[in-house]
Amino acid sequence: MKTGDHPPLGITLRVLSGLLFAGMVICVKAVSEAVPLGEIVFFRSAFAIIPLVIFLWLRREFPQGLATKRPFDHLLRASFGALALFASFAAIARLNLAEAVLIAQLSPVLMAVGAVWLLGERLTIWRACGLMLGFAGVVAMVWPEIGTGGASDARLIGLLLALMSAILGALALIMVRSLNRTESPGAIALYFVIASMFGALLTLPIGWVMPSGWTLIMLVGAGVFGGFAHIAMTLAFRYAEATRLAPFEYIALLWPLLADLLVFKLPLSTSFLLAVPLVLLGAAIATLEKSQILQRKAAP
């Protein structure tokens, strides 16, 4: 079956990947006060390897698909991705899930702008508008607290970490775009997970805890959910075109929002509700530009 041959299945897998990703961040949020950050990243990475290796083996990409002539580029991409993961989990510990995930929506917009300098792509009005709207949404969310001095230090740090994660995630996406020209997507994903796991091990001397019971289940769940989320995303793009899947990416914000309300009993602020349409509109504009480019390429 070729790419784009089964859109309903692709859309289903894309929605499922968002739900699985939400399961991962819920697990991370649940243990963030009891378990050190590095230990959470380790479990998320270590237990994501299992479904990823099985998936690659079923696709006959393991181990032969891991061969590469660009080890430095893999290292660079994995480093950006691992740092983004650390920053993201640290932000989740300090913010509502919906807020952290919303700020993460800036990554595709930042990637489109960053590609102008790093990959020599052209700066378009679409990219500039998308970036301005995205950052306007972030400002709308944080300004009421910053302007009145009502934000706690932990919350301000969380907002900065979420923004840092979006920037690092954009750099990782740029490297993925470059690597996709010659490398297997499975290899790109697996090297990132391995790099994150070894990066997390460097925090072992700082002090880890011995997890048990519900905490251990949540830590393992973060890894399993994360691994299967990536597999579902990969398969979604196999069965449906990226332009068809783009509108369904924003459904992923619904699950963390429901988790805040129903699981963690966290209220939604008015500023957050103002920020949502601005950030999502910025991301949608960047996606629309990508759709037009793909349509022009397919037209001949």
C-alpha cells in the first residue's frame, strides 16, 4: 500500500497518536513531584525503545536500517531532541498540561522560520505571519500575570522552559527534515531515544529514587505511550498525505486540556483561552503554506 492510499486509516492513526502522546504527558505530570527529572526522561526513553525496535523489526529495518553515513548529524538531531525533552518535562511539572502543549505548537512555526537560515529556504509572508501570531498567543497567555506581578517564580520558569523546548524542538525538526533526505525515519527516531536515555543517565549522581507501585507504573507508561505514539504518527503519514492530516494535529490539544480539568482538577485561565486561537492560527498558516507548496509540486 502506497502513501495516501487509505486516508481514513491515516486520520485514525493521527488522532490515536495524539491520544497516546496525551497519555505520556499525563504520566509525566503525575510523577513530576515525586521523581527527579532525569529519571523520568530515562524511563520515558528506555521503555520507548521496546515498541520502536519491534516496529522496526517488523518493517525489516532492524538492524540493517540503522546504518548511516551521517553520524554527526544524527548526534546533533538527537542532542536537540533530548534537550527539548528535558525542557518539556520540566515545563510540564510547573504548568498546566494544556499550557505546555500549546506552547509546544510553536515548534513547527519556528522550524519554518529557522529553515530560512539553516537550510537556505525562502522567508515567506506565511511564515512571518505564523510566527507573529504564535508569539502573540504566548504573550496573551503570560502578559496578564507578568504585567501585574502575579506569576510565581516556578510558573515563570515553567513558561521559559516550555518556550525553550519549542525552540529546541524546532531545531530538532529542522535536522529531521535534513536527515529524511538520506536516512531511515526509524533510525532517526531510535537514535534520538537512545541519546535521551544516555543523557538522562548523566543525572544519576544528582540522585534518583527507587520507584514502586503506582509511580513505577506511571514511569513505564510514559515510555510505552511515547513509543507507540511515535509509531502511530509514522504509520499515519504512510497511509495519508501530510496535508490531509494537518487539521487533525490540533485535536491533540484537546486531550491535555481534558486531563487538566478531569484528572488534575486544574482550572483554565481566561488568558489561556485567548491564546489558543492565536497560536493555533499561527500553526495553521504555516501548515497552509506547506499544503500549497505540496499541491504546486504535485500539479505537473
